[in-house]
Amino acid sequence: MPGSDKADRGKTMTYVFMYGTLKRQEANHYHLQQKENGLAEFVGPAHTETKYPLVVATKYNLPFLLWAEGSGHQIHGEVYRIDDRMLNWLDDFEGHPTYYERDRLKVFVTKDTDQNAEVTDGTASKSHEQLLECWAYFLKKFPPHTLKRTTYSEYSNDTVDGKTYLEESDMVVRFEQLLLLDNNDNIGKAGAMIQDTQSAEPRSDHSVDISVSVVAPAYKF
């Protein structure tokens, strides 16, 4: 398990990298503070070791970290130390493994060496970066044209091109929008029905895999 250790009373703890609405000052951060969901301790700000594409998509303006290492930017976010209960809650919240999928990545997390030390030489307290392996939630199945979207190095509900996160409690509704889109909006203006999941065309590594029949609006994003 990435970066796991043992906490008091024998709890297994691990690290997770947050890049979207669960960060501090974002819409869903309060979930990490609810004890019934488990334990989540803020470790520090962090950025990924390598580049990934971070996009904002669907009419709900959801942040998606695409499973395409080497594209996009080094992503800035936050690292939390969590227990198994919180990890299970996050899996459910993110729809793992059906929608977002949890996988490993490496990040540099910044920690102050001594936040309370008095400054006597006129310099600020030093900080250092520690390389950690963390869990993160990726979008692994997506339309190929998604890689052509604007990518960001950091998500903020206040600064992403004026796009505001819209809460939608139904995970299926949110992701059906993404899965049913194509770049030319050929699936249908008013709606779409996918009945046959087989395709005669060869599929790319980032092609969409829909294993059930779905009826949903097709929104272009």
C-alpha cells in the first residue's frame, strides 16, 4: 500500500493526493472533516513528480485527472494521511472502480522543517520536499478528444476559466454525460441510447468501455 504506516491503536494509515473538490477551500472538503467518514490528516501541499493532464469537463465542471502520464503539467494539490475507513469512503465517493479509478502516483510534498522556530538571522524558516507514493483518483476511460481540452496545473473552483463546480449527487448521471460524448456530438442532440457495446473499429488505449445499455442526455463539453 502506498506510503502506509501504523498509527496509534494499530490503525493502518496511507497517503492520498487530492487535486480537486476535496482540497481545502473547495466545495467537498467538509467531507474529510466528518469523523463518521474516517480520519484524514493534512500533510502538506504537493505536486506530482511527473506530468498528467488535468481537465475540467461536463456541465457540472468536474475536475478529471486523466490516465495519460507525460502529458499536461505537474499537478499541484494536497496530501492527506488517512485511515482505512476514510479510504473506503473515498472509494465510494469517487465511484471507484467504476468511474474514477484509484491508482498510485508519486508526489513531492512540502513540509516546514520547523514552523515554530524563531527567525534570528532575518531569513524565513526552511522547508523541504519529501517524495511520497500516494493514492490518487484517475479517469482511465475517456473519449480520445478529451486529451485536446485545456489542461491545468492546479484546480480551483474560483480560477478555472470562470467554470464553477455544480454539485450532483447522482454519480451515474455525471459520468454518463462524459461517457456518451464524442467530439462532433454525433451521438444525439436530445439523448442517446447505447445498446450494443461491440465495435468493429479498433479501439485506442483511451477508448470508452460501456458495458451496459445507457439512456442519458448527450451534452457536448
